[in-house]
Amino acid sequence: MIYLWVCVSKSNILLLDAEEKEAMLQAKEEARVKRIYACLDDPTFLEKMRRRFKDDPRAEAFFSPKKNKILSMQHH
């Protein structure tokens, strides 16, 4: 009986560790996405990107603050 309890306890610990690891990875990914979309609210960043991609006709529209407010709301 004690041996069975030890085996069950160890498997529960392993399961808990896997769940904790998954939760940590998910939190890390959410933080990464937040940092990326925070850039889209930064006027300095947007201006820099418009200059960097000035030859692309989509750059002006994509890197405009109004357009990105909509995009960032969709991903929060």
C-alpha cells in the first residue's frame, strides 16, 4: 500500500510539474506578445518603421497609429 501511494504521489508531482511548466511557458508567450503589440502604440517606433519601409506602399497604412490601435485591440 505504501509503495502504491509513493508511485501515485510521484506521478502526481510529475504531472504538476508538467502543468506548471506549461503555465510558465504560456505566461512567457503572453508577455512576449504584449511587448510586441506595445510597440504598435509607440509613435516613435511607428515613425521609425514607416521610414524603414518607405518603399513598401503598405507601410504608411500599416504603421499608422489609428490602424494599429485596431490591430492591438484585436490581439489583447
